[in-house]
Amino acid sequence: MTFALGLTGSIGMGKSTTAKLFAEAGCAVWDADAAVHRLYQPGGAAVAPIGALFPAATSAGLVDRSILKDLISSDSSILPRIERIVHPLVQADRNAFRAAAEAEILVFDVPLLFETGGEKEMDAVACVYVDEATQRERVLARGTMSETQFDQIRAKQMPIAEKLAKSDYRIETNSLDHAREQVAEVLADIRRRLAHA
């Protein structure tokens, strides 16, 4: 029997690092962002349908994410159209991972898990979090977006307090050691649950 754990949180909360900790502990990890990246690469299943709708967004056989981002920010009707293409392809990728995975505990790293209703496919959900000042500091230190872009992304995401309230487990990522301890506690609890299933 396998256990599907959804891993979520808001931008800059430490989700990717926490996913690595689960992988180090022997879990099979599926990453929604990485799946989208694969779909946008040459030969990826999203290239042709996105190119058909928005020819400017594809070149050299791949989806140009920066052009796509500009298109989305210039016209609010574009994102839902992209999502109608990408979401079913991401779902198919996730299903293929689930079918092939051999680990007992499968971790699904999905930033918008609650926003897309993905929690219904999980046996439990773990939400990573950190205080707002640390979150902002982490994101801006990456140098990949402005404060305005960060605020726009945060506005589209469910508030972290709401995500935490809906989750079975909470993992505070204020330090790597603390996060690692909490991951171990989550896994111990899941293994207890599996033993009694």
C-alpha cells in the first residue's frame, strides 16, 4: 500500500528544500513545477497546443516561459486558456508517476494544491510555512522578481493561514535542522498510519 502526501505552501516558504528532505528520507517525490518544465521543453506535450494558440510564445520547439509570462501579465484572459491546456497534461504526468513509483510514501510537491482541488487525491497534506518577513526576504534575494511581481503572485495564492488550517501536517522552515526534524516526525506518523491500515 502506498501513501500519497501532498506538499504545499506559498512562494518562498521552503517547499522545494522540504521536498528534498522527503526525497533524502526515501520518499518518491513528484514536482508540479518540474512537470510543467518538461511539458514546455522540446518534444513536450504542451508545446504544440500553446504554439497553436499563442505562436509568439514558442520558438526553437519549446515554450518560451518569459514571453508567456509577459503575455499573461498583459491580458488576464490568457492564463485560464493556458491552464486548460496545461492542467490535464500535468495531471497525466502525475498519474504516470504514481503508477510507476515504487516507494511506500509518495510526496506530491504542488504549490497550488488547494487552489486546484488537488488535495482530494491525497491521503494527507503537509504545508510548509515561515513568517512573512522571511518569505519576502527569501524571494527577493533570488533576484528573479520585483516586489510588485512577488505581491501579485502572493495575491493569487490562498493565504498561508488558510492553507495551514486545511493541512494535516505543518512544517516550519525557519531552519534546515528544524525542517528535517519535522519531516522525520511526519514520516513516523505516516508509517504508524500505514501499519494500522
